Amino acid sequence: MAATQTSTRFELPVYEPETKVVYTKPGLREAAKGPDETMVRRVRLGTTLSDMSLKEMLEVADNGFTAVASKCGAQVVPHSWGLYRVGAEDNRYDELHDSHPLLPPDHILVAEVDVIRSLSKATYGQALQINRARRAYEESTEGLVWRESQPPQFGNGLARGGNAVRLWLIDIEPIVWPNERFTNTSDIPTSGRPVIPLWL
């Protein structure tokens, strides 16, 4: 699944149209059952922020992944960002061809990630820990924050070559926003019944 070239402007590997890309959450579930040790998956970008580059957005997201995961006892799925060049023959071309302002025309953002096996939902207690971690991260981070730190982004499973099930941040989406929009964190439950993942 190696990329064939690197975009000089964006400093990211480029995957050609013949690359198999996983687009949906059901596709992620199926890939976890297959023989491949890694997969290339589509990831969403948030609304473009003025004067922010793609590299900066990904750095904020990666820092947020690590901060939240470390606070709730999880590991971030090993990943590397890249670009996928959408070919006209792609059967999802009509859906994908609209360019994001931060990306070159006819490209989407992807990540090559390790496949996590034997996936199961975060437990009730883990979901509460994730919500607490999210709240602590947002309260301690100035400027821009990663905003997709919800229990549905996490799951329990086996890493490549691992023999112990643990909690993973699996669904990595670099959605970044200014923190001042979320100074009111009263909507983040730290007790009671948390949101439980629906996609696993």
C-alpha cells in the first residue's frame, strides 16, 4: 500500500487511484476482519480556518489525539497522513471530487493506519473516562483544539503483533476548531450514561 510519490507542496505521500481506500465505518469493520496489517482510509477535514495550513491542522490534531488518549489510558492507532488522487474511474468520484481548500484539486486526505483486530465498543466506564479526558484537554489547551474526542472514536482491540486487548483511539479525524468556541464544557458528561460507540 505504499504511496508512489510525495507532494512537494504538502509534504505528504500521494496514493494513486488504484489504491484501495476504505471510505465508511462499515468498511473499517470489514477491514479489521481481513488479512491486511494496514489499510488506507479516508479522513474528514474540518472547516478551513484563516491562515491555517494543512500541516498545522494535522499537527494540532495529532497533539490532541495524544493528549486525550494519554488522559484516558488509550493508545492512538499508528497512522501516517497522505493524499489520495481521485481518478475519474473511481465509482465514488462524484462524491469525492469536490476539492477542500487545503488540498490540491481532485485529492482527498487519507491516513494509512494499523488494523486493530477483535474490535469492541468502549465500556461504560471507559466512555466516562474519555469524556473526562476530553474536558481536561479542552480546559488546559489554548488556541486551537481537536474537537472529535468522543467515545465513538475509541474501541478495544488487539494491535498488530499484540496479545493483549486495550483501548485505542481508532477513528482519527483531524477536526480542529478555535478553543474559545467551546469554553462552555457543561455539555460534556463526566457522570451518568455516556454516548456509546455505534460503529463497532
